Amino acid sequence: MKEVTDRLSDWEFHVITAKIQPGLQRTERFGNTLVHRCGFGHPIDKYLLPLFGVLRALRIAKKEDVQAIWSLMASYGGFAALVYTWVRPKTKMLLTLQEGDPLDYIAKRVGVFHRFFKQIFERANAVQAISHFLATWSVRMGFKGTPKVIPNGVDVARFTAAYEPSTLSQLRADWHVTKEDILIVTASRLVLKNGTDDLIRSLTSLPKEYKLIIAGDGDDRDKLRVLTEQKQLTGRVVFLGSLSHDQLPAVLKACDIFCRPSLSEGLGNSFLEAMAAGLPIIGTPVGGIPDFLTDGETGVFCQPRDPESIAKAALRIQTEPGLREKLIKQGAELALKGYDWESISKGIGQMLKEI
């Protein structure tokens, strides 16, 4: 959202969000965006957003000419946007879909509020989806128009920046791996949907010089550490924990292959960042991943919940003549040409103008 709003300087944005954490300012300005945090500084705030968020939006509307309400994801903010349009029925509504969770999981979480959840889609004047998979979902959920597929982008300058060889060598030394080791890296939340457990298991089908670098944290961290010990892979798996966006490019460039064997994916920005950084990628043919991954052209497919197929994909990249170089070249070209924030921001700005 910040990448887009920073580039739409002829608009003024008010972002209304749940406070969730204590100690945060109630209002805070970022560029041409004023952030309003609603609630008590507790996780319960997200459930109260359709009440407190709407009240805040109505107070803003008394002072400002609110031309549209923009819901980023059909989640807590989606319910808040829907309630706002009940009070202000003439307000135009843009719905952005970038959900990454499995659709059946989303449906289960919605539960008894399913009818109201569908109304978010039915009420929207326009839908922007980050993948064809999510665009199709919006129609199934009741959106009456034609959704536009505008993906999320990549911070090209950040992920194409060059690093001194000594910097990358030092990272590998810090991880206690050798120059000859082949490093598979993943960057994601450590939760079931991202398939990190399958990635760990795939090492048992790969030669010992293949090692895994895990960047990220999440609810499954301890389970994954236990799994690593059970499979006697402690010396071949490195847990880096959460990394800042500034730290990630060097970590990617110090590795050899990027893989995230997702069970579901709205689009998969981590893949695009790895492509921009010059890594061949391995992914599953689920959700929005086929929008950018063509097997043997811009990456290699593995199958969900299939560690053996991950191992085969990694070996294919390293052993099939010319494939590695082809994937790096074509993947980088796709990431740089198709996923730059300038054109993406223009597309979203045009949608706002149209409604």
C-alpha cells in the first residue's frame, strides 16, 4: 500500500487500521497518507474495526471530501468498508484482493458471517486482484463486474543492487557453509501453508552439499526445529529468524536456489524478489504462482506436499545443461518488466479515477 500511495501524489489517503499493539500513535503521517489507528492496542481491535474504523471514517468524511473507500483484502477492513457504505451508500468502493491463505481456510474463518462476507464482493464497484486465481474467486463470490489483475510489485533497485563478493562470502561463513555447498533459500512466515516442513524433508533426498537457509519466523518455528533434529539435518539447516527488507537481498544473493513449496499463494512476492535478485526459483502450481512461473522458462515446478519433487527440481536446476542460466536470465527479465511499482501504481490510480 505504501509503495502505491507514495506514487499517487495527486491523491490524499487516510488509512484506517486496527491499532493491535500498545504504544503506537493514534494518528501518524507517512508522505501523503495519514494513518488512523483504532482500538485499545490489543489484538481484539481487528474484530472491532467495523465499528471503530467506521466511526473514525465518518468523522473524517465530515471534514474531507471522501471520493472512494479502498479495502485492502476482503478481511476485517473489508467488513469495515462494507459497513461504511451502508451508512454512506453513494460512496464508491475499490476492493483489492491479495489473500494468500487457502480459500477453504478463509471460508472456515468467516463462518457464520459468510453472507456478510459475500456482500463485500457484491458491493464493490471495482476489484483489483493480484493474480488471475484471486480474480476468478471474486466473481465466484459475487462481484458483478470484470476484475482487473494488477499484481504486487518488486522494489527493483533494492533486489538488483550489487554486493561485494567479500560481503556474500562472509554471510556464508557466518552460516558455517563452504564455497562448494549449494544453498537453497526460502523466505516466508513459518506456517503450514508455506510448506517449509516439506523443504526440510527434501534434504534427505539430496546430496549432503545441499543445505537450507530459512529466513522468517512464525508459529511453526519450534516444530520445524524439532523436525530438523529428528531428520538429523541440524548441520544442513540454518534458521535466520526474521529479516528486515534491507537484509534480505544480500541473503538471497549469497544463495543458489530459491524455493517455497506453498500449499496456497495469492501471488508470491518472495518469488519475484528472488527472481530480481538473480536466483532460479522452485514453486508449486497453486494459486497465483502460475501467473509468473512457467516450468523450464522462468522457474521449475515442484508439487505440494511432495519433498521428493522438491529434491528433483533442485537437482534439475543444477544438472540440466543451460537451465540454470536460462531461468536466471528470463526470471530477472520478467520481474523487472512485469512487476515494477511505477506501472502498478498507475494502474491502481486509473481504477480509482474510473470509479
